[in-house]
Amino acid sequence: MTNKIPLAIAYDFDGTLAPGNMQEHSFIPELGIKKEDFWHETRHIYAPEKDMDEILAYMYLLLAKAEPNGGITRKLLEKHACDLTFFPGVETWFKRINAYADTLGIELKHYIISSGLREMIKASKIGNEFDYIWASGFMYDENGKAIWPALAVNYTTKTQYLFRINKGVYNSYENEAINRFTPDHKRAVPFPNIIYLGDGDTDVPSMKMMMYQGGKSIAVYDPEQKAKKEQECKRLQLQSRVNYYAAADYSEGKELDLIIKDILKHTAENY
């Protein structure tokens, strides 16, 4: 049994750790579709006309568009994961912040809560840095071909995975343990010891919930789009939806790095 202080950082993926949407780096272009056309069809045709959840709509369209070329397989998604790029400092972030947390007596764990595809996240360069990944994913047949959505993570369902971190339930299906009353002192990670990082409006329910529960939420923006995106994050702070905002630069000594280290330090001092 460890005497270390439990602390968790939960990250959105697209726009938080990596620029853009993971599907559009190479997967959608390989299907011969412009990314703008794909997202327009998802958001303005299938979702409203079929009254579909937007995440299910994009997953259905991926299956439909890929079928003429043999469909989607786990190996195909893993191949496209190699094309994912990350914001500055991300690839060395986990080793550095874990080492800092260790000096404070903190047992730091990292989790993904994303509407992106879990197969791509797991196969990415940073996939092995996470203790668990909750993200949209497919069910596969015996040949490894995607045949149906197994999990669709949208902006409101993201909040349930924060409860899974809080209670130590590391799967997507065990609901009884989530709904069962658990005294605070028996929970895996107290809510005040959870930090949530997201990049915008789709993360608002999770960020707002973290503030309500005593945790911390941080809105991040693409450093290359500072003029446009910084104001959006500032608006979220003024509306009391996030505690902090910063550029998505995870390099040592940058604002985001300093904010999180400060949170870790104060958590350790007050635990």
C-alpha cells in the first residue's frame, strides 16, 4: 500500500494534446474526402436529419466512407496513429511532470477522456503514458474489422468518466459501481485531486463539474491560433467555467507547466 497522495490529470485529446481532429491528419484524406466536407456532412446532414448524436454520426460516416476500400480495421487505425503530431512539449511532458510529482509525495496518474478514436490514441507515440483511455471506439469482428460503435464519448457523457477516476472503476461498462454510494475516504482519487484539461465548449460540462466538485479545470488553446482562441478561453474563465487557461505548450517553464506544478504543490501542502 502506498502512502503517496493520489492525484489524477484527465485530458481531452484533440485540440488539447494534439492539434486538430485525429481523423483528419491522414485517415480522412486517404479516403479521398476533404476534411471540411466530412465534418459538414456529419454536423449538418446526418446529425440533424437523422436526429443522431454527433459522435455516432461521425463514426457511422467513417464506416460508410471506408467500406468501398475494405472498411476500417484496427490495424488501419493503428497505422494512421503514426501520423499524429502533438503540441510542443507533450512527448516529454509525462516523464517530467511525474518526476516533479514524485518529489512532492504524489502518485500521479494520467487519463484520456476523448471523443476521438481510442485505437488511434492507444497506438500513438504517447499512448502508453495513460493509466486508462476512455474514447470513442468500434466493436470488431473475428477478422479485426470494425462493424459497430462500441463506445461513443460526447461532451456530456465525458463527465461520467471523471466519476470512474474518482471511484477507481477503470472500464466503460461497470455501471453498478459508479452508482453505488461510496464514502469519500474510500474513493480512489478525491475530486479536489483531479485536474481536467480541455480545449473548448465541448469540454465545458466536465470543466464546470470539476470546479463544482472542488477539482481544477484548465482550458488550453493552440499556440498558433492565440489571437482567436485565447479570447474564447478567457470567456470561459470569466463565466466561471474554468479555473485557468493557457496555451497548449507543455514545455518546461511555460505557463501551462507552471500552473500544473503550482496545483500539485498546493495539493501536497494542503492534503
